[in-house]
Amino acid sequence: LHYVPSSLNEDEETEITLQHPVAGKWVYLCKGRGRQPSEMKFTEAAAAVAQSSSNLIQFKNPLKHPINVSVVLEDIKPTTDEDCFALINGFQGTVEMPAFSEMDIAFLFSPHRM
């Protein structure tokens, strides 16, 4: 059994019934509660100097209602005036994601020096 919450801080319940002529009836009561998401896993990008590589980060709305997601590219450790990262197709801003939908956030990594 793999539980994926569809709400936050609300109890979600289901019942699973297995039935067999010899083994009888087995009833499992399942209960879970969604928590706030934690930090996402690290995504590493690599490219040769003066070359580019495109990469994807996949985001899923696990909730049973639409959510607004802000997509912002932020340079945490600026090293030069030249940006090494860029969102592909100018994808930046707030996006409404339907319930249970997935979104690929494509970005480009183009290092200018080692």
C-alpha cells in the first residue's frame, strides 16, 4: 500500500477488503494525514564551458483542488554578471495547477567559465 495524500492536515481514510473462499474475509482500515512538503531533492546540472544543457524539474500537485505555484529562478551564489541558469520558454511567474496535475519546469545551464 502506497499512500499519497490529497489534502493537508486532514485525516483521509479508506477500507481495503480481501476475500477468499478458504482464507475468509480480511478488512484493512487505512488512515493517513498529509503534511506540508519539505525541501525537494537536489537537481544537478552539468555542461561543458560555453555549452548548454537542458534539464527538467518535475512538480506535482498532489491535492484534490487547484493551487497557484510561483516559479522563480533565483541565483543563490552569484559569481559573475552573466547568468548561467535560465528558465526555458521564459517560464516564470504564477501558474494555476489543476488538482493532481504535473508540471515540468525546464531550465538551461550554460556555464561561461570553470
